[in-house]
Amino acid sequence: MVLVDEERSIEEGLLELSNQTDASGCRITACVILSTFVAVCGSFSFGVAIGYTSGAEIGIMKDMGLSIAETMWVSDILCVIGWLCIAFAKDVLWLNIGRFSSGIGLGLISYVVPVYVAEITPKHVRGTFTFSNQLLQNCGLAMVYFCGNFINWRMMALLGALPCFIQGIGLFFVPESPRWLAKAGTDKELENSLLRLRGRDADISSEASEIQVMTKMLESDSKSSFSDLLQRKYRHTLVVGIGLMLIQQFSGSTAVLCYANTIFRKAGFSVAIGSTLLGIFVVPKAMIGLILVDKWGRRPLLLTSASGMCLFCMFIGLAFTLQKMQLLLELTPVFTFICVTLYIASYAIGVGGLPWVIMSEVFPMNIKVTAGSIVTLASWSSSSIVTYAFNFLFEWSTQGTFYIFGAVGGAALVFIWFLVPETKGLSLEEIQLSLIREPNEINHT
């Protein structure tokens, strides 16, 4: 009973500190912008080589005691080694080594970058800055679409390595995550990090206290281990994290992005025209989500995105159904291209980037590495399954494949409506406290 009262008093103190932080406000400093840019440089390389699986971060970060910045260095080294192996490969062995190394590095980037950006940015712009991860991925994809037609594949590999060099150098000049520093027990470094991020003349006392109180509450409760994830109070966050990643992949996003040319070819639409137009469209579409995420909120964007993906998958299925029935043959190629483009646009404004944004927000520090590892593994494992199975499904039933993807999009609407919380405008501590408090109160009763 004493432990329960103590925990509740900590929670009340945390809420009071959160209100003080709201009153003080935070401005966007050059250090926040630089740190975000350095972090998302790796996302550009990720966009160049999208589709790799991962899940190794728990062994690296936990067993070796690495911080978030140090993990990004590890991923940079792996990516650079991988891209250089590909660029200077003499046989298939070196190609495989390069793909394997860059795959591990990019898998780490996919998890660490959004977490780092979320932990350093003020809460009123956290969604926008974290969503820039998706924007840089799309820049990498656009570069492949355009440059792949006239640049040697070895030069493409070197271009993929360049952002990792930039990130590796930039990490010497950006601060460590304040939340990680609080967990490591270095209060002075925590304050120095916040001063660099919020400005030397900023009052960071309330924010620092809020972070320290939440970290103390979580660490007194449990450590980072798989068994902790089975606690009732963490089940909701884990279900949300894994569920959003499964929705992202099983709604067909990776298959459509990887096999867009195959879809165009099957529909009878020009592959050259289709890929060029997608290359033009791929970056502006990501800007929509970047602009709206902190204005509309996470839930409205996710619901809009899932609705669009569901609708346009059904339309693509309808187009192939009409083609199979030999109806409107002159219209179905253009109709298919339009629907694929709108499907990708719907994906980009929500389901493409927001699962990673929300994943970086909902997990408390004491389970962030373990839970993040599981969620990332779920994402890229399901991505591999969809990418592998797509060709077989496409041969089995062209239209049926997209009806399946559309059905997943419909199920996603139900999942998002009932389970996904709104995190707009809340500090990370407020989000995590709200998600674990209700199960705690039930258990205490």
C-alpha cells in the first residue's frame, strides 16, 4: 500500500511539472534543427535500400551499453561498409556481404532515428520533426527512381553511403538524448543537453524535473527485460506498436512500392512513364503528412490514411477485375496508375510514417529498447513476408491480391479507432503516464 501511495504521489508531481512545462513553453533552436537533420541523414540511405529486416538493436544497445547516439554510429559504420562492398564488388559474395551489412545498419536506423528525434524535440513540433524521417526516406526513393535510369549501380551505392558519412561526422556536434542521460543517472549532462537543445537562456528546470521524476518512477518499478513487457500496464502500448507495424506492412505498402513497375506492366500502363511520375510525386506526398501531423493529430491522419489505402486497393482490384472480364480495356491502365498513385499518397500521409512516430512516443524508457526491438522486428519480418509472398499472390489472383490488401485496410480502421491514442501536444512523459495509469489503477483496486 505504501508503494502504491508513493507511486501515485510521483504521478501527481509529474502532472504538476508537466503543467509548469506547458506554461514555460519551448522554442525551436538551431541545435534541435541540426540534431534532427543529422539523425535523419541515415533515413535517406534507408530510402535507397528500403526493405531490409532488422531486430538486432536489443543485443547491441543493451548488452554493450550503447546510447542512442552511439547506436547511430554503429549503424553508420555498418551502412558505409555495406555500400562500399556493393560499390566495389568483384563477385556475388561481396554483393551479399554488402547487402547484409547495410541491411543491419539500416534496420538500426529505422528504430533509433525516430526515437532520438522524438526525445530531443519540443512536444508542440515533435510530430513534424519525427515525420521528417519519412520525408528523407522518400528523398532516397526519389533519387533511386530518377538516377537509377542513367547512373551506374556502383555510383548509386556510393550515393547511398554519403548520408551515413554526413551523419557519422555530425554526431560529434549534436547532444545526446536528455531522456537517455536521465536513465544513465548523469543529471548535469542532462541539464547541459537540454540547455543546448532549448537555448542557453531557456528555463529548463521544469522539463528536466519532469524527465527525472518519470525516469525514477519507471526504474523503481522495473528494468528493461522481456518479462516486463508481459505486465498488464505495458500490454496496450505493445499492442499498439506491433499492431500499427503489421497494418503498415500487410496493407500492401511494401509490395506496391517494390513492385509498382510490375503492377503497371500487368495493367498495360507504360513502366517508364509510371516510374518517372512516381519519382516526381514521391517527395511532395510526404510533405503533406509533415505539415499536418501536428495540426490534425495522429489519429485523424491515420484514419484518413487507412481509409484511402482501403478504398484505392479495392479500386485497383476492380480495375484488374474489369481487365479480366475484357471490359473498359482502354481505361483500366490509366485508372490503375491513378489508383496506385493515390494509394501511395494515402500511405505517405499517415500509415507510412506515423507508426514510427507513435512507436517513438508510447514506450517508457525502462522498456523502450526491448519493446522497440520487438516492434521493429515485427515490422521488417512482416515486410519480408509480404515482399516474398506478393509475386505468388499476384500470379494466383491479380485482383484478389488487392482485395486482400483492402480488407486489411478496413480492419486497420477498427484497430486505430478503438486502440490508438492521440499523442499530439503531449510530452513523452504525459503520454506514457496516461497509457500505464489505467491498468495500474485496476491492479491496485
